[in-house]
Amino acid sequence: MNVPLTPLRCLRHAEEQFPHKTAVVCDDRRFTYKEFAERAGRLGGALRGLGVEKGDRVAFLSSNCHRLLEAYYGVLEAGAVLLPLNIRLAPKELAYILNDAEAKVVFFESQFLPAVEAVRREALSVESFVLLDAEPQAEWVEDGNYEDLLAGAEVH
């Protein structure tokens, strides 16, 4: 029997085979395969809680960090499509991509707040903006940040 090795199957296999081995190192944070898989699953659950449905696009404007890596799995857990955004694009280019892809949610790092602020009114399909690394300080950003979202979600 030939079973395709999807990214999620690969993660589940690593979680089963190496639950206590280090999977991710990001600055001073470390996650085992078990922890990483749980965080990805929680992201999937959190996205469902935000109203993300199968086939919806979820954008991430983030530097390379554990949160972006979790997105490559967690967004799939929710049945959605990941839309990683290039951090070097101008706001006008970001707005075009968000509209063309019809992104429903945008996760972003606080360093990109000015760019997101510049495009948020033009990104007509976006229903939720979530800060990855800081507490929200604008009324148009979801209450709580990425870690708060994960903490309140069930594993999908």
C-alpha cells in the first residue's frame, strides 16, 4: 500500500519516533518534536476559532522564526492554504497579493506594523489581523497575540 508522505504525516511520524528530541531552535527557544507538533495543532485549532475554513488563505508576514515554521504545518491542520509574504515588499505590493489571494487572516510581526497599517483598509478580504510577537496596540488587531491564541486553542 502506497501512502503519500504529506508534510502533516511527516510531522506525525517525527512526533511518534522522536517525541523528546529537539526539533526547533529559534533564538533562545527550543521545542521538541512533540511540543512542535502540539503547537502546530493548536494553531490549526486557533485558525478554526477565527473562522478559517477549508481552502481559506492565511497570510504570514514574518521573519524566519519558529512561528513561521509552525504555520507551515498549523495552517494545513486547519485545511487552509499558507500565504507567506515577502518581508521586503512595499505596502502596495502586499495589498495586491492579499487581495489577489483573498487572504482571510494576516499574522504579522510588530516590526511590520507600519506596512500592515498602510494596507489593512485595502485588503478587503482580510477579517483578522494577529500580532505574532507583541501585545496588540491598535483596535483593528485581534485581542491577544499569537501565543495567547495558541494558549486558548485546542489541538486540531
